[in-house]
Amino acid sequence: MSRSLLYHWLMVIIMATIKISSKTGQAEWEELKSLAEESHQSISGLLTGAARD
């Protein structure tokens, strides 16, 4: 996964933790959860790995 895509997801999780206020935000949150599940990681673990890269 590219670094810019990982940064995108990091921003998505930050925004989602503040408040999911629209369908778009909810959809992105669900995509992030799906990506974490597919990679057999927690969302936190996924983002920690992204931050290391």
C-alpha cells in the first residue's frame, strides 16, 4: 500500500474519532474497518503500521 494512501486512512480515522457526521464519513470508516479485518489487524494496529512506514 502506498504511503499517501496510508496517510489518507490515518486522516480518515482521526476525523472519524472526532465525529462521524455524514454518510461519506461512515462509508470511509466502514472501509477502514474492512481493510483492518482483511489484513487480520485491529484498526489501531493498521494505523500504527502506517505511521511506521
